[in-house]
Amino acid sequence: ASGLSGHCVKKQCGLAGLLFKQSPQLRHPIKSVLMLTVPFLYVSIVTLYGVFTNHSHVGVATRCLLLELLDVSVSELLVRASTQGQGHSMWLVQHCARDILEALAFLHREGYVHADLKPRNVLWSADDECFKLIDFGLTFKEGNQDVKYIQTDGYRAPEAERQNSLAQAGLEAEGNSGCSATVDLWSLGIILLEMYSGIKLKDTVRSPEWKDNSAAIVDHIFASNSVVCPAIPVYHLRDLIKSMLHNDHKHRGTAETALLSPFFSVPFAPHIEDLVLLPSPVLRLLNLIDDSHLHNEEEYEDILEDMKEECQKYGSVVSLLIPKENPGKGQVFVEYANAGDSKEAQRLLTGRTFDRKFVVATFYPLSAYKRGYLYQTVQ
């Protein structure tokens, strides 16, 4: 909702509270957020569970939104990538791109512009296994923009930059009805380029070279990374990003057309780093079981019991699987009742020794586990 600003209070029960002080300028607090989340409960948009007003003993009213508690943000993922000097895997970039494009397609169909898409506003949901869009503080109805300053520096579309500059000078463009939904596509294009390259682009997008020929800079970034990634899918991603970063917003297309990109038809496997970074209710334990234990039925059953007993110390275990053949041979898959339990188990089991071996604990996608799809991860 326009004009909202606040801070988040995280709780261990799986909820997050967002607190807002009432303001004279707040004409319709949280109205847009309610309209966007309560009736639809769209999977790639943060879920709003409820709204209430808290009155302090000094008479200050605080509007509170009760939201689902999410996990790691894309901003945190980018920090980790930059420390390793490389971008994220194609699996992770594709996953994020699809989830957020689906969220934007929904918002734009309903006539809304998010207007503040940036890495900090895209968070991973362990329980729903997707990236979710949060923070509707600058959201407005297309054609009725009631927020003067939109988007964050480094993720701001050229037309929003011009509009912000005019507003700062107290001016308004003649016949201006505000920015369109294509500003969200621009922001997402920058986010995906940062995820692919592992480079923060804030200074780059401010440069004269970017303004003169952003497409050439995008080509250069992809050419620099071409050795690391397979050729054809990289070109598909490059073309998708370039389509979002046209200076002329009329050439950017829509979120729905972007979802038709051939980039999304390529099946990728996650890297092992992805499964360490993105929590899920399923834990995968590596470096534990020798082949000799798998073919002795009595030893195999003993190991199953030992592993289940150990893993139940950290939370409620729903199922436990140790495949005897590939894929997944000798790996231990532990499904917990929720992601909170699996995160605690991952924290406490990593580095432990079992039969004089150091345990390696990663997460594993619940949907793949439920389908019995135990793919080999890319190292």
C-alpha cells in the first residue's frame, strides 16, 4: 500500500510481523496489500495472515501485518556469490526468474505495479519451495500512480529515473499518467544479470556506457562467463535479460510473454551449493554409508534405525530413505515435518562424525523427493 514504511519482527513460530506507525499522509493504509494477498493467496507472493492495530499506553496506534516467515533473500545469495567470485547456477537463476515472473504476471493482470523490485524484496520459501515477492510499500494501480518516488537506486528503470528527477524538482511531465508495469521487468532484468554474473551492477547502470549501449555490456558479461556455463541455455538467458532492459519501455514486453522464453524449457540440475543455501523440509546426508553396508541386509536395517534415532533428536521425522542403487546410492534422505526442523538438523549435523566420517548435510527439494526423483547434483 502506498506510503507504508515499517520494520519486520521475526518470530520462531513461522510468522513475521510488520509494524507501521499511522501517518497523516497515509490515505489508505494496507488497502493494496489486502487486495493483493487475502483473496488470492498466490504462491509466489508473500502470504498475509491478518491485520490488527496495536494501541500503546501513550496513545500511538501501530498497524500490524501478520505475514508468513520466509528464509534467505536474493540479496543474501548475491553476497555469498560475490565472496566466491562467481555467479549462481543456471538452475537457481531459472528458478528465481520463473517464480518472480509468475508473481509479476499475476500482479500486472490485476492492474498493479510493484515498483520496488530488488534483491532484498525476493525471499525463498522453504515450505513452498519457491521465491516470493514481498514489500508492497510503493505499489500503485497502473494509470493512477499516487507515489512520486518509486524503485531503488540500481534497479530503477530509465523512465522512473526521469519521473523521480522531475518530482524532485517539483515538476510533472505533461500528460504523464505515471510509470507502467514494465518498470518491474527492468528491475528483474538487473537482478537476474547480477545473479548470473555474481557482480553488483549499481555503478555499471549509472555509467554513460550503459546509457549508450546496455546491450553491448550485457553481451560482454555473458561472453566473460561463457566458459563456465553450457552455451545454448546461456544465450536464452542473455536474450531474456536483454528483452527486459530496453531503454524504451514499450519494447520490454510483459511478464507473461517473458515466461514463454525458451530459457524455461531447459531442465537444469542444482549445484550442491544451491542445496546448502536454500532450505527445505528434506535433508540429504552425504559421506556416510559404504557400499558394503548396503548389501548386507542386517547391517542396512541397523543403519536405518540408527539414522532415524539420531535424526529424531532434531525434529519430527516423517520418512527416511537410503537408496541401495544409483541415483542417490548410499545417501541418506531425511524428510522432516517442517523446514524449521530440517534447518536445525542441518546446523547440528554438519561436521559431525559417523563411523569416523565427517557428515556433509545439504537440503533437498521436497517435490523431487516426493516424486522419487533423486538426481545427481552438479559439483
